[in-house]
Amino acid sequence: MHTHDKKNNTAKQPHEKPLIFSIIINIIITAAEITGGVLSGSLALLSDAFHNLSDVVSLIISYFAILIGKKPGNRVKTYGYKRAEIIAALINILALFVICGFIIFEAVKRLKNPEPINVPLMISIASIGLIGNGVSVLLLIKSSKSSLNIKSAFLHLLADTISSVAVIITAIILLFKPWYILDTVLSVLIALYIVKESFSVLMESLNILMQGAPRGIDREKLKKRLFEIKEVNIKGIHHIHMWNITPGETVFDAHVVVEKEDLKHADSIIIKINKIFF
């Protein structure tokens, strides 16, 4: 007997409206921070601005990935297009790594030649960024728990919120002490923090695309539970495969060997097996 199980968590679908609001908010923040960064001379503020620009791109990618993922399966794409969200998450994370590399490169150049900064303007613009990013984080925090795609965009926004706080604290220090090197050091710390927070999403995206076994599911324990099914004489279980289409939607495939006389109860056996997964 050849059984398949598809676990579909339809209750955990990302929401589109929070993404649209977040896109609008971050376009405004990006324009403000690029203008403020250039006028104030703050590399940390410009770093935050470019990160916000990547937020806008990542949010747009995430939004269109959700729209594509809604398309039903067909004879060519039998599982549908839901992995568009995983591809979007991967693109977003890789883009973050490139941006962080650019920030660090510019920071090293700035270390040799620190430049004066318009601190009051720096504080004003960073405050706008903090409010906008904070609102965006609150909009996406619920959806980020059920979608890797939304989580990658959420991490962009969370890192930006933290960045804005750090920029404001640095600016306050610069009001009293002209330690302009702090601005450069902060931009490097922001970049390193973003890389750290993004790495887990990168690994999870790659695991799904490589059809790796879902984390948290023990193959041997699962096999043991199948053998414990009552009223069915299971002779053997082999060719066990498990993978995620998207987070929360897991496919289980296995060959379950039963007695010949039990084949007439195949539907009942499959139902009993499926109950283990729900």
C-alpha cells in the first residue's frame, strides 16, 4: 500500500493589507532618510535609508509572491505556486547580505576620514524612521509567525527599527561629544546585526527548497507511532520522505506494507495514518 499525506495549515495564511500599508510607510521613510542622510552627512542614517530601500523592495517582492502563491495547482505545477514565497524570502535575504557588505565597505572608508554631522537633523529623520518602522513591525508581527516570506520582510523592518533606535542614541551622544567615529562604528554594528538575524531565514529557505525534512519532526518516532496503530498488522514501512512545500504545509510520503487480507481496509488504514499527522 502506498500512502501520501499532505498537511495543509490553511489557518496560517499571510495577510496582504498589512504589507500594502508597510510598503507605503517605508517609501516615505526611505525618501526622508536619504534626504536627511545626505544633508546631515550621517553614514549611519544613509545606511538605515538604504536598508529601508531594501525593505520597500522586499515588501513588494513578498506581496507579489503571495499573489502568485494563490494560483491553484495545474498539470504542470501540481503543488501550485506556493513556493514563490520561499523564493521571495531567499531573494530578500541575499539582497540584505549585499547591502550589508556595501555598508561595511563604506564604513571602512569613512574610518579614515571622519566627517562632521548635522546632529539635530539626524535625530529628526531617525525619529521619523523609528515611528514608521515601529508601525510596520506591529502590522506584520502576526503574519511573520506563519509565513517565511513575511518573516524575511519582517526581519528587514525589525532590524530597521533597532537601527533607528541606535542612530537616535548615537546622535544624542554626538550632541555633547563630537565623536563622529561613533556614526561609522554604528553603521557596521547595524550591518552585522542584520546578517546575524537573517542567517536563520536563509538556512530555512534553503532547507525547504532542497526538500529537507521539516525541523521538529523525528522520523524514527513517527515510524514507531505508525507501527503502534491498532487493528492493523503493518509488516513494514520504507521509502519514508518528508518535506515542506511552504512552512506549515508538510508532505509525508511512505510505502506501508500490510497483510494481503488487510488491503480491503486500505481506506480505513490511510485514515488512521493521517490522524497521526493532525
